[in-house]
Amino acid sequence: MPLISVIVPAYNADKTLEKTVNDILNQTFSDYELIIVNDGSSDNTLSLIQKFAALDSRVKSLNQSNGGLSNARNNGVKIASGEYITFIDADDRVELYYLEYLVRALKDTHAEMIIGRTDRVKEEFAPSNELQKFSIELLSKKEAVKEMLTGRKITVGSCNRLVPKSWYLEFPFLEGKKYEDLSHSYKLHLKAESVAFVDAYIYHYVMRGGSITGSKVISLGQCQDYYEAINLCSSEVLQQFGDIEEDIAVLKYRDYMSLFLLIERCTEKDINDKMCDEIISWCKSNWRYVSFNRYAPLEVKLRAFLFRISPRLYEKLYYIGIRFKGKAIS
């Protein structure tokens, strides 16, 4: 039985999957299995997975009809034999010592959950494969929750974590909804009495280039899913930690600004007007929580300041900015 099960959900990922899998198969830590879930792909993803499975006995493949990211993750967990789970997206990159550093933090601290730093990189990025200096910080439940809310060290993403398999069986991802990371990660944080933070950029979220004209159509359901996830996370954390309302406001403000952008692109915008008005009103009433929070990242403070002045100006400047950064339209 391996210590770790690495789960990679893959949907139409034949352009990126090989690089991601090579990063995993060349890890400096070897006590793991790799489960690649083909989520009903219509390209060459399945044949690539079959090739990897034939070449390396650590690779398991699961082929299923399209059920979405949450369903693919949940099904991967069900067949996993590792004591711990880590998720890696099929278009992201990890350092070759990704697992080694997570496991070292686990053994050194005996924390219940391990999380590393994540950064954003462009498509042409490749891991350096040179060992980085890093430190391990042991956080209490409350400290880790605050870091997740403000986003200084820990993101709400489900990747770049080492989590007991039993926790994912206890808290499966919510299926049939988008923004599954936001509606799920807080549950793990509220369960973990201790979290070890690996202070090194070992996981790289790859930003795919996009354009406004080529962006996806945004539906009312997508906006509602995002709105529900934001408020579910905020309310559940507040119930357990009523004295960190300012940090909760940072997460809520940051995601409300993103939701505002989705609503503006929504094909059913008229139906969303009430939600949009509520978001703008809340942000204008609570901007102080972000602006004067010393733990809030500077980027979020600047965005909040601009949004308070003019949501429409914020929208225009945001799309100008992503053209230069190469960030995808989601």
C-alpha cells in the first residue's frame, strides 16, 4: 500500500497531460500511486493515459463518462489505496520534489494536513528541478483558517495539499456545482487541528491565455453556484470563529469582485441584477475590513479600493490587466 495517492482528473487534456504526468513520474519521492481519471474526454486523453499505465506500474487509469471535476475527484478517491491524497490538475506543473517536501513536513510536524505554496505561471513555464530552500511552519486550526481566508500563504484550491484519504470520504466534493474548491476546502480546515505549511513554490498553476471575445458563456447557474459557495464558506467559518470577521470579509470581498465580473458577462444578466446590486452594496459597506486588515494582500486592497470607487472602472481595468498577464477568462 503506497503512502500517497496522486489523483489527476483529466478532461480533454491531451495538450497538457504529458508534461504534468512526467513531473509526477519523475518525483524524488517514490512511495505513491498515480490515478488518472479520464472524465469522458473526446480527444486523445484516454490513449495517453493508457500509454502511461503501460509504461509505469504506479499508474492506474479510471475511464468514466463525463461527470465533472468533483465527480472525477470523488471517484478517484474511491479507488485510491494510499493513506494520503493529493490532487494535481491535468494542466498544471509541480516541482520534482513536490511530494518529498510535503512528506517531509508530515514526518517532521505530524500535522494533520500539509499545504505548500502555489504560484501562477505562464504556459511556457517549466519546473527548474533544482532544490529550493524551504521552511516548515506549523499552524493551529485558527491560524490556517485565517491564512486561507486572506490568501497570503494558503489558497482555497484543492491542489497542493496532503490530506488523509478518510477526510475526502467524509467530505466528498459537491457534485453538480461549480466552484467546488471554495465550497470544500474550508471543511478540511475546520477539521484539521494542525496544518503544516511548506514555504516553497512547489505547485505551479498554469495560466492559459484567453481573450474576452473568446471567453466562455456565463450562465445564471454558474453565477448562483459561485454566490452560494462564497456565502457557504463565509457562514460556516463564522460559526466556528466569530472573532475573525475581518478575515472572512477579505475572502468574501475578493470573490464578490470576481463574481461581479461573471455577472456582467452572464447571458441572463437581467435575472442577476438583484445579486449584482447586493454585491456592490455589501462591498461598499465593508471595504474597511479589507483596506485596514494587515493580513490582506496588497493586490486585494488595491482591487477593493478601485471597486469601491467604481465597479465599472474596475471591470475595464481588470480586462486590460489580464491581457498583459496572459490569464485565462474562466
